[in-house]
Amino acid sequence: MVILNVDLASEIPIYQQLRDQIVEAIADGVLTKGSSLPATRTLAADFGINFHTVNKAYDLLRQQGLIQLNRKTGAVVTSTVADPPLPAEWTARARTLLAEAVARGLPADEVLKTCRSVLDSFGTTPPEDTP
């Protein structure tokens, strides 16, 4: 079972917080292929938010191929492996995060070390640099 939290005071939209936490739960192995997510109305009621906000998060996950939405079964995790190449949207998000690191003056080796550490926390092994 995944525990989701929202920060109502955050600058990050609630739907994005939900989407990101579900993606992290998939990466962590907490949610696996076939795992059911809470119904949109249930999750919305739990957080005291509009159910359209949860719908938006679920729809983003559906568009990205991570969940399947069905009237009978609800939201179900469909994939834990990205089959197609990384979408342009992901690359743009990564570019923005890396640009922020550069703008703040973080050294490239520290950024790469952090990226590897985060990947390792998900149980993945990033490819080693080849000369």
C-alpha cells in the first residue's frame, strides 16, 4: 500500500504532487504492475480536494503509460519499465532541473553524483561511463 501526502501550501500543484509520488512509488517497487490505486473520489475525500484534481494526476499517469484507467477496475499500474525511448517531456523536465543546478553553481561532478545516488535509491544500476 502506498502512502500519499499532499502539501496544500506548496507551489507545486496538487495533481503534480500526486503524480510524482505515484511515479516514485512505482520506481521504489511499492507499486508494481497490477497494483490498484485508490478511487479518485476516495482519494479526493481523504485529502479534502476536488476529485478533478486526482483525475488530472491519474490522466497524466495514463498518458505516460504508467497506469490504465477502467470503469470496472479503476486505476491500475500497467508498467514498471519504460518501453519507448524517454519522451521529450521527461527530457525537458530533466533539463530544467539540471539548469537549476548549473544556475546555482553546483559542480557537474556533484550533480552526477546526486543523480547516481537517486537512481541507486530506486534499485537501478546506471550505466558506467565508458572511455
